[in-house]
Amino acid sequence: MAGRPPRRGGPGNSKPVAYQKPAGTVRRSQVVRTNGPGAMIDLVDHAVMVGGLDFWRYAPQDITACTLSEPRLRDRLEPRFVEAGRRLAQEGCFRLPPLGEEKKATPDSGIEVLELPRWFVCQNPACRALVHADGLAQRGSRYRHECIRPKGSESVPVRFVATCRRGHVEEFPWVWFAHRNVEAVCPAPSLKLQEGATGDFSEILVKCACGAQERLSTALIPNSLPHCEGHRPWLGEAGRESCEEKHLRLLVRSASNAYFGQEVSALSIPERGRKLEAAARQVWHILQVADAASLPAFRSIPQVKDALGTASDADVLAVIEQIRIGGTPVREPLRTAEYRQLVAVERETPGELPPDGGDFFAREATPDGGPIPKIARLVLIPKLRDVRVQIGFTRLEPVMPDLEGEFDLAVQSAPLSLTQDWLPASEVRGEGVFIQLDEKAVWDWERRPEVQARERELAAGYRDWLSTLTGDKAPPFPGVRFYLLHSLSHLLLTAISLECGYAASAIRERIYCSRADSDTPMAAILLSTGSPGTEGTLGGLVEQGRNLRRHLRRALRLGELCSNDPVCAGHSPQNDHSERFLEGAACHGCLFVAESSCERFNRYLDRSLVVPTLGHPPELAFFEQREGS
């Protein structure tokens, strides 16, 4: 994907050009979630912000090719969008990012970006002037400051901007900041940004020629910056809105907390509801007057009997009611529907191969060496399609999805556009291994006094984390079951990656978790891999899934001892001075994996719940003994 050249002041504010070299290129898969609308990225010659969906241009012949279909995901997202006051198209609501022309950029294709920040620092060590772009000379694609050197000195974008929790972004108020402790601002401010020899943040100093100066580290003090003005430059001139945030915050534009894309994904699985709806519409001339009393009689008609098959009366009546009101059948939550499909697949037969067509193929298998204690089911998935959609983003703090992987869009979610009713998406085809824990074993483990005591400790840490948020809502505490599944997922991911031929960062987790008293109790994990734009994978992950016994043994061994023990094993999230409120015994030495693999930013982890660790009773661990030990 090629980005269109940056425009000064915001997207769409200058006249289109017939030809201009692209400002830079970004892979399609990077646009969704990490470099989406509102993200700040560094190109070769520019620091830019990606424009909103209103400034994404598709060539007419590319729109159809870029459209992805996933009705189950669309139907689950629509109610959330309605609650947040946004629209979602009925058809064509998911699109791949546009393919820009890398050799001949035109306004007809690509993504428009805007230059941000527009304050630059002169790179002459004897100068270090902090100047707005309007006061610089532009030679080619670079800015130069006319300082003491004959040809001037190259200037680079300043590293800092100002933001708030709602995602608004604006230029850092450099002139105001340098003079905030002075009675009056000088009539002709001339600023310099001086950094110490060590490069430490505390040594950065903003100076003015009038003598006023201020250390940049003081901007980190709460409530030390002006009020937020509600700027949303990625949405253009009309994007500004009122903001109730009383004060801005300093942000390093390239920091990891500058952009958190909110991504929702769904597996393409056979849809029972859609098939039943199509069958009901085939015989609608008969079923349109059916009710609970008359449906059994209608089902005795051969035409209706053949169409409805073995579907229950309750499911048929629900579909009939939805058709009558002009809607679609009520969808199950994303992961509940996937879980039901995965635990109901057929057992594999020797020599069976996946069909040439289709997006999903899975079979239940028996691990080498026979069943594994506390593992209820192993499902191998040679063919898998995962559609990932970005619905918004946040800054400063990521917002966690619920256990179904869905977000509340009314909570701290910045929009991607003002007028568009579609969303950026990516499609990944690959393979996976689904591992279901024995529900009775999990339920018995949850009732142990040691586990319940640890859950109270983890819940206390979660409440401490909530107290650090200012007025935000968050999903409820996920429970000790989720900590177990998430920690086991990270251990298995690391263990399997050693032999499957894929790097750990290329394997992605998907947690299926719900309480034991829910309608569909879930305790399972899916490890999958795939690449956007490819037809599939080489099958290494599926084949290693058959060796689950060996990989589980290695995973438990990895979790027993951490290089940071006993500090890691003894960590408690309750009243933690380091503010690690969302993890127990977990750190970079044992459980943390690449953020591309983890659904929860390496939070909600505790290996002491999986395997016995230092300082904890053995009864706390789900696997009290390693398989084969």
C-alpha cells in the first residue's frame, strides 16, 4: 500500500496533483490495527499521521476486489455501532486497504496522510532551533533551517505531541510551555530544544531567546498542560469536537502507547443460522403463518420437512420471527459460535484430506500416545480463514475486549471516519490447533481453597488497576479460569514454536473462556498461524499438534522456573508498588510473548495457576504433575 504525499494542515486541504512520488509505503497487513487511521508513523523523509477512511482512495476497479465478506462478524458489530451512533453498511462493509501506485502516485488511489508534527529541530549542534515548518526552507523533500551554516542545516520533526485519553492529538504548545512561568510571553519567541549528553528525558530543556526556559520533564506532572481542544486531524477540518478532558498529556509520537488499534476478528465457520434462514425462505409461502402450535403440522408437509431437516422447532420459530420483522437471525457471540463448531467436528479418518474449496476444515484427533489427562479434546484445523477488522483506536491505554473478543464502542474509542460506513479489514488464511480442557477438571480446580484465595488476590489487583482509570468503564474481572487458559496458551505457544517451523511471533492465540455456570461453559485455546495474501501454510503447526503430549510436557517445564525467580514467582498484583496489577507470576523471562501473538497485551497472566512454582502450594496449579513425570 502506498501512501499519498502529506498535505499541510490536514487531509483534503490542498488541491489534488496529477503526479507526485508517494511519501512512503506500508504493507496492507500493517495498516489494520497498528498503522490505521490516526496512527503516527515515520517515513523516510516525513513524520505523518494516517488519514481517516474519508481520505482512502480506491480505483473503481479495485473496490470489488478489496471487499471482504464475513456476515457473522458484521451482524455482531452492527448493534455496537448503533449504540455508539455510527453506521455500518449492510453489504461491502469490510475492505482491504487500497493498493496505491508506488511508481506513479495519483489522487485516485492510496491513503492520504498529513504532516504531523509541524515543529522541527535543527540538527546543527550549535543551533538546535525549535522552529515551525512555516519558518523553514524546503529543499526537495527535506526541511532546512537557515542557521549559521552556509547552506543551512537539516531539520527533523520533534518527537513530542500532545494528546488526551479520548485520542485527540495536537501540536505540543512549545511557546506557551517555555513561557508558562513568565508573566508575559515575549513578542518574538525564538526557541531551542537542548538535550543533555546522555539523552536522558530529564535533561531536555526548552529555551527562549528572552531567557525563559522549562524542563520538558515537568510536562509529565498531572494537570500541567492546557485544556484539550478536541483536535482530530486524521478526520480533516470537520473532525474537531468538544472535549471534556481538562488537560492534555505529553506523548512521544513513536512510543508504544501512542496508538492501540481495536481489532475484532472472526473465524469463517459453517453457519447453521444462515442455512436455516435460507431453507425457511424457500418454503416461506407455507411457514409465513406458522406459530408454535401449528409448526409441527407444517413440518409434516414433505416440502417443508426436506427444507428444515433436523432443526429444532425453537430454532425454526426464531428464524420465522426474524424474517417477519425484516431482520436477520440473532447471532451467537463470536467465540461461543466458534467454540460450538469446533467441539462438534467429526473425528478424522485415515487418509482424509481437506477439500479444495471452502474456508474451514477441522477434524478431532487423538494425541500420539493416547488421551492426555485433563485434556478433553484435540482438534486439528488444516484450513482456517480469519477476518480481522479494526473498529476504532485508543491512545495512552488499551481498552480490553470482553471474553467474546468484542469492544464497547461507547467507551474511549476514537472513530476512524466521519462519513464512511465501512471498516478496514484483513484476511488471514492458515492453520490451527484447538485444545479443549476437561470442563469437570477445570470446575473442580476452581473450587479448591488455594485457587479461590489466589483469585481474590488477582481480583484485588484488578480493582487497583481500575482505580488508576479516570472514569472509564472496563470489562468485568475475567476470572481465574481466564488466567489459567491465557498462561497455558503462552507456554504452549513458546513450546510448539521450537519445532513447528514458525517463529513464536507468527503464532497467534485465541482464548475461549466462559464461566462454569454459563449456558455454554468454555475452557479452550486455539493456536493458529497464517499470512495475509497467501492461500495457506505448510502444515507444520497441525502436524506438531499431534505431538501435544510432548509439547505440553515442555510447556509445563518452561513454567516451573523463571530466570527471575523467586522475584517473579512471588509477585502479587494486590497493592503492587510497581503497578503490575494485571499479572501474577509472569514476566519477560517466562510468560511474555510478542504483542502480535497475545490478545491481551501480556496481561492477565499467572503461571502459578498452571504448574507448581516457588512459594506457592502445589494445589494451586491445574497441572500438579507434569505428564510422564
